[in-house]
Amino acid sequence: MPAPFPEADGVTRTAADWSLTAALPGDDARFAPGQVFARRYRIVSPLGRGAMGEVYRADDLRLGQRVALKLLGPDVPGRTSRLERFVSEVRLARGIAHPNVCRVYDIGTAEGWHYLSMEYVDGETLASLLRRIGRLPTEKALDVAHQLCQGLAAAHERGVLHRDVKPSNIMIDGAGRVRLMDFGLAVPVTEAQGHDGAGTPAYMAPEQIAGSPVTERTDIYALGLVIRELFTGRSAAATAPPIPAAVDAVIRSCLQSSPALRPSSALDVAAALPGDAIAAAVAQGRLLAPEVIAAAAMRGTLRPVTAWLICAAVVALTVAMVPRIPPLNGITPATLPKPPEVLLERARQVVANIGGTSDPVDSEAGFAPVSAGDGTTRGITFQYRQSPAALVPANAFHQITATDPPLTTPGMALVTLDAAGSLLQVYLVPGAGASATRAQPDWAPLFRDAGLNIGDFAAAPAVDTVFVPHDTVVAWQPTGHADAHRPIAATLNGRPVYFDASGGLPPVAASNGFTTRRAAVAEAGLWIFVIVAFGAAAVSARSNLRRGDGDIAGAYRLAILVFVAATVSTVLRAHHVRGILEEMPFIFAMAGWSAMWAAFVWTVYVGAEPAVRRHWPHVLVGWTRLLAGRFTDPQIGRELLIGLANGLGLLALHLLQTAVAPRDPLESFAAPALESVTSVRHFIVIMTFNVIEAAEVGVAGLFLFVVIYRIVKDLRVAILLLALVAGPVMTGVGHPSLVLLAFMVAAAYWAGVVLTRCGLLAYTVCLLVRLTMTLPVTLDADAWYAGYSWTIIGLLIALSLYAAVISSAGRGQMRPLALGNP
């Protein structure tokens, strides 16, 4: 492997310094090359001897990788205290997984020696490099300083104080990557109050020398001294050559005698240093830490006039599109004229008209689309169920459907109305022990409930399609209109149990509360995609975790968000009953369901994020800052505005597609739209679920893009292939036309450009806008669901105003990277 810098000829190779004081000639080595130590490590060559013991380069036969092996011998002076440091080093360093921290793998005892294995770095210490070449070139010094800040920040993030930051504890490998190492003096932040005076005097902060409590700012002091040496090639005690003014200001801030006056974190130091750390890392193919991406200054914040122009455009587009949304979900004040409260009372009256009770113990009701069988809808219904006892569904998610729980309990009833309140179907389970009656039932009230006049119909031969207990089926045919509905009814012991005036509504036996609302072909494609993505992501995530590249903290935050949102939506959607025994299956199912989707998004994110962070880090800037809780960051506002504007643009493209190639509304749009206006809790369910879906699809799209890019190695081709794969899957129809496919691929390509050019946060917001704006919205203040509409419109406008305010609140120093082939 080449030396870290072109001019560094004759470099001395070491695995790690560990305060090595001498090279270890082969004749003096306790272990000869080829010897196997601890039945696991094959010695390759000795590297040196230090106060803590001997160091060897070795092959780990179990893991199949080259390691550095540090041995603490039985005759080392002060062995007890050194052993404590030995164990402490492993305990603390193993919890830090970062590209700029030397990884520690294992610890053990064999043949009378204590040993630890750690990452083998083919390079040299910064101290050795500075002795050979003097000061570093300004650009290289800044690069090393940025990397060192990232490594130290990773240690502090894990609650570890290094306490011995110095050039001899910093390695630089042949590719120029910096590693912070030797955590022998490190202590947890929580145990740093009782200071033992340990450290290297030349690099100790005033409070460290005085024996006062140490903090992260103690390491910042040593960091400032090391940065100074990068530019001077000499220790802080010597006369220094001129240092760039911006760098000198950073160094001076680090070397303040009072810890309170120093930068609060290593990332603050990195942010204050000049230079584009992100651009340098991309050019070198290095992986920056997520914290560094979040801390990077961005000259991408918007000028106030630009921010407010985009905000005004978002508001205008939102208001302009509202009247044009109905073709997407089939909902207008005319197609949904009555609120659920009115339809509920209407349904209970129907039950009374067929001989049931109007005062049930338990009930459930809601809107539902009528499926056309190809992923589209052909109408809106209102379904109502009631029971003289608690409705306890058999499905684990406690969702009441037309057939769950089964219509078996005497007194149960199922009523289906159209959106205007006219009766379509009614089922009634007769009461136990009901005596037979010879009187012919009066069907006139049920005809009136269906908006029909019984006088316009005559008796007709009946076809038995009834799915409740019955003994007689009766039917009617119109006397004057051949194309009118042909009602059918059934009785048991002379009492009405069934009436159907729908003229073709599917019987309840065909209903399914867990229908996916997509055509079978589209649903199969979607689940194949989910399963393949999950499997491929698991393989990629495992590889990233083994290298220590994954953004574990960000992945957990995202997974927690999905878990909480999934739990909230599942709890609110379920029909709850009294009794812990009835609720236990639901609790387990809910936890498993939420955990499954949290695991999915965690795995996919860890599988994709490191590759994006390596090649296109700007894609993650706003997203990483949002996960870090920086909700007023200007970059977040910028990406929110971009996402809102592009989401409305995609919606406009969808509306154009419905105008060019009209079709019935998709079930995947109509079903959540209808559920959202059933009640306030259902509205919260759908809004929460939209957040889950936007996050999951956003992260899955990111992973799919990474996979495709790795295959084709071309950005534009990768985006096009992403659109070709995602477009047909997301249509939701069984056999889409070529026009529909063309529009869907164009929309998917647009979304892919938003992802790669504007960032993951903008892409996710874009998806969220498209999902939210397909819910029922209207500007008609007299519509009964106007409150839900204005809530949606108000949320979008408020979000755009918030984004405009914070996006123009501050302007950084660094331009976002242009996305291109790395």
C-alpha cells in the first residue's frame, strides 16, 4: 500500500503506536513469524516493543483478517495497574465504531500473556510523519484535522474521554485515512470527576495538570495542540510559522485556559475549520460520520425572497388543486352527501324495520369503497354492524369486518347503505327461540329504506344467495322497468332475516377486512419487492455493520418513529373490547406488526445509508439533521419547501394523467380517503399511517437506487431503471394501459430526481404530500367533511410557512455538492 503522501518515501510501517519506544528485531521477538498464538492468531511479523508490552502483526484465523496483536507479558513492571488499563482500553474502545477510530476486536489470555487484537493499520503515526516531512501542506492538514475531529467526536458521542490525544496516538494509513487510537487512559464521562492526573504532560489541559475534573473540552484542548502541529510541524512550545488566520482562530479557541471558553464539541471545531470536508471525503472515497454530515455548513439556505416565493407557490397550488382532487378518490360533497352520524342513525332504523333492536350493546360503522375487482372502485357504501353482546373479532388486529366476527350471535345485524343513506343490504340473525309466525312479513318499510316503492314490483322466482340461516327466499321483479333492481329477501320461521336491493353488491361471504385494495398482480409485485428488498438490505446491512459504517443512531431513531406511528395507528384503528384476555392477542399482534415495520426500515436504512453517505452525502444532510432533532435548521426548511413544491408538482402530473386517461378511482386511494372521514380517530390513523408509508417508501426507494446504481454505474440510467421498477408496482391496478404506465414511470423518474438532487428529506416530504392530498379535500364550507379538509390544507400551508421562515433564517459557508458519478 502506498505511503500516506506522495513525498513520504521510506515510511516506517507500524500497526499502532501504543507509545512504542523501539522496533522489535526478529531475533528479540518472543513469538516467531508463522507461530500460532492462542490457537487463533498466526504471527506475521513483530512491530515493536513498548512500556505496555509487545506488538505483532498477525492473521486472525477465525475471522480471516489481518490484525494488530498487543501482548502484555507476565514480567511487565506494574502489571496489575497496566492490566486494568489493558481491560479498560478494550471495554471503552469496543463501543466506538467509526472510520476514524482504530477498532478493537477482542481480549483474552493465553500462554501466560494477556492480549488484545485490534484493527491493523498499514501506515504510520502522525508523530512519525511530522518528524519525517515537517509541517503538512495546508490542504492536507485541514483534511487530517477534519478527520481527527470526527474520530474524537465519535468517542465523545459514546461517552468516552480519550485523555491522551497526541500525534503518537494518531495513525494515518496509506489512503490518508486518520485513526484515533490507544484508549488506555480513556475514561467514561460519568467517571471523569475523580481525576488521577494521567496523560502526556505536553498535551494536557490546565485542568488536567491541576488534577481537576475533566470533560470533553479537556480533549478539545489537546485537539487544538495537535491541529497546531499539523500546520507548524513543531510542538506548541516552539515558535510557530504563520498559520492561516481562520485556522489560528480555531486553535486559539481550543487552547483557552478556561474550559467554558473552548468549543463545546469536536464537531464544532470541524465546522469552524475552513475547507470543504465533505467534498474532500467524496473525492477520496472516504466515509464521513453522520454527525459530520449533519454539522457540515451548507450554502443551500434560501434567500428570503426565494423562500417566500416558493411558499406562495405552494399555497397557491394547494388551493388551486383542491377542486381537482375528486377524480383521484371519487369523493365530492355530491358523492358523499351525508355524515357518518346521520347514516348511523339511518342504519339503526333499518335494523328496527327488519325486526331488530335499535339499542345494541356494541356496534361499529364506517365508509368503504365498492371494489371493481381490478384495483379500482365503482361506488361508496356505509357499513354498519351491531350486536347484543361485545363484538370480538377473530383477527389479531381487532378490526370489525362484514364477516368478522361471524354473523352467528342472535340479534346481530349488518346493514349496508349507499352514500346517500338508501338501503342496499341488511342481514339479521334471528333471536334464539323465536317462534314461527304465519303472517307474511311487511316488506314495504325495507323497500322505502331502499328508495323503492313495493307497488312497482311483482313476485319473481328466487335464486338462493343468502348467507344467514333462513328457510324461505322471496324475490321481486319490476313491473314497468326491465332494467330496475330486482330485490331479494329471506325469512326464518316467517321473520325477515335478509333484504338486498343493491342490484349486484357482492354478498358478505366475499368481503374481506384485510383486502390490500390493490389488484392481485400489483399486490404480488409490491410484496415481492418488499421481500427481495428486505433480504438484500439484510445482507448489505450486515456487511456495513461489520465494517462499522452504519448510522446506527439514525437508524434507531427512524425505527422508533415507525414503531410509535405504527402502534398509534393500529391502536386507534382497532375495535377494543373490555377484558384483558380479549385484548392480549391484539397487544401481541400490534407489537409484532409495529416491530416488523420498524425492523424493515432499520435494516433497509442501514443497508443503503453508508453508500449514499460515501458518494452523495448531500442527499442526507437535511435528513440527518432532522433525525438529530435540529428542527429549526435552515437546511431542513429548504428541503421541506422543495419537497412540498415537488409533491404538488407530482400531484399535478397525476391529475393530468387522469384527464388524459380517465379511470375509476384506485382502491388504494379511495379506501384510506373514506376511512379518514369516518371519525376523528380514523383521521388521525390515516394521517399517521401516511407518515409511516412516506418514510418506508422513501428509505426503500433510496436502497433500490443504491442497488441499481451499483449495477449500472451511471446516475441517470439508475434513476430511469428505478422509475421503471417502481412505477408499475405503485400503480395498484391489475392491467394498466400504456398511457397510465408512461405517466407512472414519468412520476417515478421525477421522484427519483428529487431524491438524488434535493435529498432524502425532500423526497420523503414529496411522497407525504402526494399521499395526504389524495384524502378528501374541498373548498365547500357547507360540506360536512370540510373540517377534515381544512385541517389538511391548513397543515400544508402551516408547514410551508414554517419552512419558509427557517429556510431563510441563516446562511452557511458551504455550497451543497453537485450529484454526479463518484
